[in-house]
Amino acid sequence: MKPLNREGDDLEAKVERLLDIEEIKRLKYRYFRCFDTADVEGIRDVFHPDVTLSVVGGVYKFKLEGRDAYLDMVRDGAHAEMITQHQGHHPEIDILSPTEARGTWYLQDNVWEFRRKMHISGAAFYHERYEKVDGRWVIREIEFQRIHEIVDPIDAPPNVTVNYLAEHGHRLPPGELPPFQKDED
């Protein structure tokens, strides 16, 4: 589906499109904030109930279907023994209809996974589809494709003076964590 034609639109239609784009930007910013603070309830409203996720990284590759599966991934993927930092930049958002949109975001991230003793940093593109449901935009589909990923071992714990997730993140049971999920096609 192609973006809506901008030529010939009246001022009201142009303003509505700009407002929709701004709402989608705020939606994605909320996603990053809620993920990095393990705010599972806050992130719930970001997703369509039937959201799908496809992730292709270096140390992980998997697909998820449904909001509950996504929320489980957020809870366990931003747990109390790690620090996460996700920054989304340069959104390219196309409004396809009054209730559909797509977007591409450039991601830079850092993840310090103390339990697995690794630091992951890199960049990726998020390719997303959005739906407007009951007057508000939600994420319907996410495809995450790495551009690069660097994984370094953490030999000694860094001198962390503040760690929000340590206080607010999900506490995993003791013991060794399995490797990151890497589904095969």
C-alpha cells in the first residue's frame, strides 16, 4: 500500500496526517522508555493484542505472536540483573490510510547482561506497521534486523552507581540462564 497522496489535500487533512505521525513517534518513544525501565504494564498499551515480532540479531533470532508473548519477553528481557539502553532515531513514517501506517526506525542499543557476563551493543532497523484502534495508534507488526552487533565478555563487574532495573526489573530465579533464543528457520 502506498502512502496517502499529499498533493491536493486540504490543510485539515495535512494537519491530521502530521498529528498521526507525531502520535506514532510518541508511541515508539514510550516503547523504548517502558522497555528500558521494565514497565510491562506501560508497554502493554503500545501493542495491538495480535502483535507479531520477528527479530534477527547476532546472538538471538526468534519470532513471537501476540501481546502476552511480547510482554513476557519484555519482562524477562529487561530483568533485574542487567542494564538496557535503546535509542530510536530518524523515524520515517508513512500514513497509508486513516487507520494504517508503517515506519522505519534506526536503533542504537547497549545491553549489559551481568548474569550472562556479556555486553551487547549495536544498531538495527525496526520496520513496523501500525493500526489506529479506537482512536489511538498501536504497533501491529515489528521486524527487527541488525546492521551490526558487538558482543564483548564482561570479565569484571563495572562500577555501576545507579541501576534502575536492579530495583524495578523482574527477578529471575537463581542459576545459569540459557543462551539467548535462536530459532532456526
